[in-house]
Amino acid sequence: MLTGRQPKKLLIINILEILRKYSDEEHRLSQRDIEEILEKEYDMIVDRKAIKRNITDLLDFGYEIGYREIVRQMPDKKTGEIVENIVLTDFYLIREFTDGELRLLIDSIVFSKHIPYEQCKELVEKLAGLSNKYFSSGIKHIARMSVDKTDNKQLFLNIELINEAINKKRKVSFKYAEYGLDKKEHARRRVDGTVREYIISPYQMAAKDGKYYLICNYDKFEDISNYRVDRIRELKILDEAAKPFETLKGANGQKLNLVRYMQEHVYMYASEAEKVVFRATKNLISDIIDLFGKDVRFSNEEGDFITVTAMTNEMSMIHFAKSFAPDVVILSPQRVADKVRMDFEKTLKLYN
């Protein structure tokens, strides 16, 4: 039986919406709970048989709904004999994402530095909508998102176009923005003042330290480059075929291995990877593994120091050594050690 202002055919949709909004494994709904919400929020007066029938239909349609079966002994209306009747109760919608998984995804978006504020907020709201009202009320930190993010409103369009170019193996062109003294982004210019246009072969996009990078080849050279996706402007897909990654300097004739590439380019500097040996204090072991991966080799443990062998590029190693000085000393290659030493000597002169 069903009465009220809403048409009967909406009942099954409204029940599904109630399960999405109000239920999870910790917040289960009885048929009476659903009946009361239907009357209060949807202006539908429904008997419990109709609710049970529609939930059964949802289960038949493939919706994952958890429930509990209760066996009740009731007299048969015709014979008067006591018979067992199975009653379904404690309904809840089984979701594709757990609250922990959603929280992880939301936090990764909130603390990213490459997504514009309004688009970040919209994404967070969409993800929160995949759970129920109890989850949404528990993520009030969303209101504290930093507005100091990228100004690039075309970020997601850029991502779609880059992905399309990668799939079609086409080159793209774009202008590249950087901040000026006015704290606003401006297109990068040549020495003569004209705006520089980049033509590149795109290979992969990857997130690192809250920023989104495009791994590619700048057309004028034969090596690998990285560009911040949020700084790309006026991107266009070209008809020209992209250079194969394996033909580039530093690729060693192999296709892009993203996992290895990210381990070897811990700060996303795009120079060629090589074997680097350095001494470091043992309290940095966790940081070393976080940055360089578990493929590093430890040896010569003496007191508080160990020797580390890793595959990385020159600029990343210099940056790491400077960041953790004096707890890191580069042993080889000698030219990398010399560059760090000279940089420290220049710094010391400035302070003196």
C-alpha cells in the first residue's frame, strides 16, 4: 500500500537514496526506519511489505545491500498453525569505497598544490557524496583548504588533452607560466621579450610532493624533461607524431618505466640517472628509502654512519646532500661532490 504526493514508481529510487544517505555498516536501518524517513522527507506513506518488496528488487538488480535475517514464529492466517517466517532488517548499503579510502583520497586532493581552489572543493564534495551524512560531517577540515593554489582554471582540460595526446602519440604545444615579482603568473619569455612556445612529446603524467608533472621531451633536445602541469597554458594537440621515448638520451633504448623513473628523479629534476655513493648518518635511513626506494644498497656501517649506493640524477643528489648537510657526504662521482663543496663555499662567503 502506498499513498502520498509522490508517484509510486519513485518508491524504489527513494529507498535507494535513503540507504545511500543514512546507512552504513555502523548505521543500519529497519523497515520501520525507512518507513518513517519516506513519510517525513519524501511525503510517501508506505506499508512495510512494499518496502521489503522494493529492497528485494534492488538486491535482484545487483545492488549490494547488507541485511540481517530474523526468524520469527507466527500463526498461519489460514490454518492457525505456528510457522517460521523470515524477516529482513538492519539494512545498509555496501559501498565501493570505505570511509578510510575516501578520507585518503580527499586528503590527497586537499593538500595538493596543483588543483585550483574551487575545483578542489568541488572534487572533495563529489567524493564525500559517495558516502553518507555521517562521513560528510566528519570532514570539516575541508573548509580549511588553502586558497593559495594554482590559478590555472584549465587544469583538468589540460590533463584530458595531454592524456589524449599520449594515447595518440602526438606532440603538443603550450606556453609555460611562472611567477613574477607581482606574485602573479606570467607566460615565460625569451631574452628578447617574446613569449616562448614549447613543443614537446608527452609520455606520462605523475604526481610528486603535491605537484603534478608531465614527463616529456622538449623538441629542441634529445633528453627527458619535466614540466608542472598546473603551469601549462594554451595547450594544443599537434598533428606531428611524438618522438618515441626509447630514442631519447638517458632512456637506454627502453620504454618509460614510471616506477624506476620516479625513484631516480626524487625531486623531478630531469637529468640522466647514474650511480651515486654517499655517506649518511643512520638516522636518515627512513628518509633515504622514502626518497630513493628500497633498491638502494647499504654497506660499511661504522658508528653512526653508513655508506649508501643509489641510482639517481645529479641535481637530485645535490639537492639531497644540501638539504641534509652535514649528515650527508657524497663520495662519488667526484664532480658531484665538487659541485656541492663549491656551492657551500660560495654560501659561506656570502654569510661572511
